[in-house]
Amino acid sequence: MFVWWGTRTECVSALMRRMRESGTTIEEVDNSRLVLASLALSWTKLEPSGEIRNMAELLLEAHPLKAADAFQLAAALKWREGVEADGEFVSLDRRLRDAAFAEGLMVVPTDL
């Protein structure tokens, strides 16, 4: 599994937002953070670079994305350049999914 350098922080942000907005308990958040930490041990991070930044800026011109989402998509596109097989781009964010699909990535889940 390849993930953007900022993915872990984005996940923590989502957990904290869910706790504030929906009453998720601190115990549930702690359990989710343990799962996140376990996943982070097995994934490969795509580190920031000038090339990914430049690609993200071009993606912002083409798609209505937030900056963090543009970085994530740029990293996925950069990863795709170095592999022969197609990978899956996983996101639950509609705008990011639409942009990834428009850029030719296989987006999952497919039923959102």
C-alpha cells in the first residue's frame, strides 16, 4: 500500500472531527488510532517533492480540490508513473474521487 506523506495526519484530523461533531467516544478514537498506527507500519509513504508540488498545483487548476487533496492525487499520479500494473485509488471524498477518475485512476469503492 502506497500513501501520501500527509495521510496519517489527515486520518487523525478526520477522527478528531468525528469526535467533536458526532459524539464518538475517546475510547473509539483511541482504538481507531491504534488501527491507524498498525496500518502505518505496513504502508510505504510517498514523500513530498518539488515535482509532486508542481503536479498538485496543476491539478488545482483542473479540478475543484483542496490543497491537501491535490497533494494526495499528485502523489498517486507520480506513483503510477513508476509501475506497470494499475493500482486502486481509495477515497471517500467525492471531489477527490471525481478528479482521480478524470485523471485516469481506478477509483474504489465504486458505489459512492
